[in-house]
Amino acid sequence: MSDIDFDSFIEADEPQSVTTKVITDNFKQAPAFKLGIIGVGQCGNNLATAFHRIGYRRVLLLNTAQTDLDSIEDQIAKLPIDRQGAGKDPAVGKERVEARAAQIRNGMLREFGEDFEKIIVCIGLGGGTGSGGGPAVVKLAKDIITDRGGTPSSDVIAIVTLPDPNIDGPRQCFNALQAYGQLVNLGVPMIIIDNAQVGSIIRAKLADGWTPINMWIARTFHMFNADDLDVLMDTTRRVWNYALMLHRKYYEWTGKTLPEGKLKSYIAKKRKGNPYWQKLNSQSVQETVFGIMR
């Protein structure tokens, strides 16, 4: 999947015929649902990239800033709808998306392939492209699902990130609030990521950038899209209960809190010798440990 040429893209005023293709996700076991994923704006692009890195292959990045797209080195289809960005102005982001709605729709159909079942729209609320263009892309996704005979109220899902008031300015927070209201009115399920809280939840250091957090979000979402979800959920409960038992016993015997490193070591040994536990990947085990140690 190569970048879409900006000049030829802008010159195209009418919908073009779309040649779809068969796309296969890169997982050992196929997920429950075949997802088409589009990232809108810089934050949305970074989150969609995380989905691509864990194995999803029906992915498209949409942005009004060419430089933001160029900064992502992964081999993912990128669709620029302007060069200079939206300057934190949602009106600009909305106008750019609506002006190129036909090309965006064609890009989604082309990069999602023939047999996708749901569309995930990743949006960073606060900036101009995400706040203004995000709801407009959700509308396009709903139209696509409707045309394919699906149910937009369940087959289009928005994953949105909220700005951190301690880091982002009041303008970004206001943009996010306005865009959130528009998304609610569109009637699609939303997964909301609060940037002010998510770092403490997974104990990631923001100094390391947002990549670890985006990867955690993508992996957590994928766990619920696993084909053997019942097995994974049961395994997660077993890991959780075992970790709690170790935590309590260690405190009873020593009067001290079980160090995180020791807990990880005990669980790693248990997982190594238990094929049932091996159905849960190491990242998911680590996140369970984080939950116990908080």
C-alpha cells in the first residue's frame, strides 16, 4: 500500500470506480470481525498505526497535514486532503473532509478490501482535523456500512482521545467538547480514551511518547476481537485470581508487598508450563499484573 499522490488526488472531483482487493490480517488466528480502520488527524493516525503494528491490515490514514503523514514510516496507505493542516480549526477540518468525501470513501473501500465487517474510526479530539473532520468521516463510514447492508449503529465504532487539560490549551478542550457532542448525535458506539488518565492506568511514561499507550489501546481492543474471546476472558480471570492469591500470600508470610518483578516471574513460570494460559499473550499478562500492582 503506497501513499496516494496529493496532486492527482486533489484534481479528482468525481467519484472513481474502486477496484477492491482481498486483504488478510496478520494474526496467527483470524479475529472475530474483519475491521476496516481509518485514522483521522495526527492522534488518530498514530492510534490507527498501532492497530497496523499489531496485525490489522485494512488501515488508512487521513490527514490535512502532509508532514504528519510523512512522519509515519510504516507501510500504510496515507491519504492527504491538504498540505498545511487545519490549525486547530474544526471548521477547516470539516470543510476539507466534506469537499473530498467521494475520494475519502473510495480510499476506504480500496484499502479495506472486499470483506470488511465493521469500520473503526480513530479520532484525536482537540485538533482541527480530528475535531472537525472526525465526525464527517464517521458519517461517511455509516453510509458505507448502510450501502453494504450492515447496521451503522453497531458496525461503526469511534475510538476517540480526549485532550489533557493540564497539557493542552482551552481551545483544544473546547474543540473536543463540540466534536464529542456531534459524535453522540451520530449514534455510534464510542470508546473514549482520557489522555489525562490513561498514562497512570498503564503506568506508561509520557516522556517515552504516546506509542506505548497507543499500542496498549490497540492490544486491549484486539483482545475483545479475538475469535476465542470466551477462552481468553476465562484465562484472564484465572491469571487475575492467581496473581491476587500470590499477592495476599506473600503479604501474609512476609508483611511486605510482593514486588512487581517477582509477581511477573511467578506468572511467567506458570504460563510457560500451562498451555491453557499460553492462549493469553505476554502483553495481556503484563497488563493484568499492572492492574494488581496499582
